[in-house]
Amino acid sequence: MTDTTTALDSRHVPDGLPEHIQHYIDGEFVDSADGDTFDVLDPVTNETYVRAAAGKKADIDRAVAAARRAFTEGPWPRLLPRERSRVLHRIADIVESRDARLAELESFDSGLPITQALGQARRAAENFRFFADLIVAQADDAYKVPGRQMNYVNRKPIGVAGLITPWNTPFMLESWKLGPALATGNTVVLKPAEFTPLSASLWAGIFEEAGLPQGVFNLVNGLGEDAGDALVKHPEVPLISFTGESRTGQIIFGNAAPHLKGLSMELGGKSPAVVFADADLEAAIDATIFGVFSLNGERCTAGSRILVERPIYDEFVARYAAQADRVVVGYPHDPATEVGALVHPEHYDKVMSYIEIGKTEARLVAGGDRPVGFDTGNFVRPTVFADVAPEARIFQEEIFGPVVAITPFDTDEEALALANGVRYGLAAYVWTNDLKRAHNFSQAIEAGMVWLNSNNVRDLRTPFGGVKASGLGHEGGYRSIDFYTDQQAVHITLGPAHNPTFGRRVEEAPQRRLDTKS
């Protein structure tokens, strides 16, 4: 059901939009070296609302040079952790104070519901505050052999970090990389997603106001195959942190290999939500509805495959479909909206093509079309397929939209085989009141993260990452500190050196006996 009774302007345009979006390099807003630009679309109308500078290799080269100078000559890597922490706390304060404006721009640019965009803006502030605290409280390992040796770990920033971010919740995901990269003393070049460059352009002003030194933060807009590719291949960028789809991750892996770069890649997902017959059914339905339809379904950890034990399967499907029909699809700026507009017409076409495929593979029980009253823009009704076979494309492939596949199972073993029967392994959700089953089952799932009787509620101290086609490496908490620093082991001899002696001088060698016998 879609509420279209409110007389809202379908193209709410925030005040003060930029006339064009530029790069930010070495403390200045600049156009591309060749003057090229690209269109940025409003997802409600698919009309161009601004043009952004289209970065190429020359722009990346300039940004990396600025970041490298700031790293080798500037104060940032040499500040005490407490001094960097103060700057990060000021960044968090500024973001918090402007959360409503950030949410308004993010919602307009990405199509996210305004209430969810507001939550993401506040999470961005918390990311900076978390790492500001972590670098001050951080303790590294030290070991000693009494009277003989002392050993300790010295962490050092690595250099220029290349950060490539996606278009879903862009501002928050940028903060997720910027926070630890800056906290540990690195300098950065950020390449935001071309679909959603608006909120990324705000970082420059925030960082300047917070006192971040010139050249530490640089931003180059552009297409992935141009700006992103140049950043990955640049020989003076030793680190790449990427969030995006798995195929792009494979390309980055190959392009980074000749330089042996450090890589952290959070890639696609097709996460299972496993609901056993003894689960709290109402809580499981609420959580799995939220888990796949929040953020417009454009989330890597979405529980887009729901596996339900046979005794409760029919009831679950009926109740789930009815609740999905009640999810409010609306304009992103309306506080009542629960699902807004998909980010871009290309992505809308992809999602709709999967819905058409699903209609040939399974039973459609909710949605499957455009909501009534929304004849333009990238609006899709929350879509639910039941009786989905494990070989179906909508079961196996990432759709990244408000589409869910529901499949029955009869035994724990069958549920585990279904859960693990895809190429992805990012997240999983398990619903059961059997404590033994909960732990054993969750540990057997091939996923980097598992939630028991919960939706995606994450502690920032925990590792974030996936297995199989869902990623390489982990960030979050100390794992982020590990990724953005070199760990140098320093060994100190406390007593006499215990060295074997090779190559003694002749006069020091024992005198050989002469054999006088003939």
C-alpha cells in the first residue's frame, strides 16, 4: 500500500545547492584539468540538477602529489595522537551540528528517506568520535625476556590512502574510511561514487573549519573507470579501501597487484535470514522487513534471502507479504516515507529486470511493480517472492533493491546448505530460541558477520567484512588501525649480545696440532 494522499512537491529541491561540483585538491576547489564534467541526476525525476567535475589521471596525479607532500612535509603524521584526536572530535561536533542539512542533501541526492538519511549523518559523526577516542586509548604489544631483551610494536602511518566509496549511504560510508585513515596519521584521496557526489563535497568545508592541515584531505570526483582506476594504479598510493560490488573488486585486485598495495574491500552480499519454527515470529518478521527494505534495499548486508522452517512457512509468507504491502513508498523528503526512490535510472532498470526474472522463477506475493501515483522517478514497490528455488537467479544474484526471496526448509542441515549455497558471505541473521542451535548454526554459516535474534545492530569495535565473494580483509575497531598503519617491531638487547661468531680471525682460532709422523 502506498500513501499518496499528501500533496507533496515531488521534486523538493533544497536551498543552496551548488551551481557545479568541483574537486578539492591541496586546499582548493578546482575543475578537472581537461574541463570535463558529468551529469548528476535527481532520483525523483531523473533530471540533471548539477554537473560535477569528471576527474581523470591528471587530476588524480595532482591530488596524490598534494597528499604526498602533506604526508612527507606536513605536520599531520607527526602530531601526537591526542592532537589528531582533538581535530577529529571537532569534525564530529560539526557533523552533529549540521545533521539536518546533511540529511536533506543526502536524501535529495540518493533518494534515501529523510529519516534514514538523518540517522546516517549521525552515524558519520559517531565514526569520527569513535576513532578519535580509539587512537588515544590504543595500547600496542610489548614483550620482554628478563635481563636479556625488550620488544615493542611501533605503529606508523603508511602514506597516502586511496578511498573509493559507494553511492548507498555515501556520507556515512565516507566517514567510515576517512575517520581511521586520518586518525592514524595518513593523508587521503577520496573518490566518491559518481551517482552521489553532493554530500562528499561538504567534507572540505568541515575539515577546514575543524583545522585539518592543507593537503591532508583531497577529493577527486569522476567515473570509476577513469578516476577510480587511476587512483588504484598510482604507484604512490600504498593503500586502497574500496566498498562496492564484487566484479569491481576483482578488477581493483588485479590492478593493485603489480604494486603490492594494501587492500581492504567490502564487496557484495546475498545474506540469508534463517527463521526457525521456535523463533519469535513477530520480531523475526519486523526485523527481516526492516533488514531488506530499509535504505531502499540498497544495502550490502540486506537479508535478501529468507529461509523459513516448514511448520511456520505458510504463516510467515502470508504475514510477511501483508506487512510488505503496508510499507510506505514515498518522496524521499517526506518523514512518513519508509522506501524512497532508487538512486539512478540505471540501477532502477537493473532491479526491475530482476523482478521480471523473478516472476518466471517463483511466486510473487507482494509488489513487483511501480507504486500507484509515481509515474516518474525510480520508485519500486517492496517486492516479495515465495517458493524460491536455490538455483533461481533471484536467490543467487545480488539485486541491491527492495526485493526479497523466501524459501522453505525442513532440517537444520538443509537450512545450512541453503544459507551457504551462494558465492557471497557477508552477513547472516539467525532467528531461534534454541541456544545450542543458535551458536552452532551461526558458527557454521559462511559469513563474516552473524546476528542472532537481531537486525543489523553493530558495535563499532567489532570487525566488519566478509568471506568468499563478499570481500577481502576487515575494518572496524582495531582492525581499521591495523589496516591504516605499518606495525614495526623494535627489539632491544638488555644484556650482553648473544651472537654466534662467524669468521674468526686466524690468531683467535685454536692452534692446530702438527702431525710429525711420516
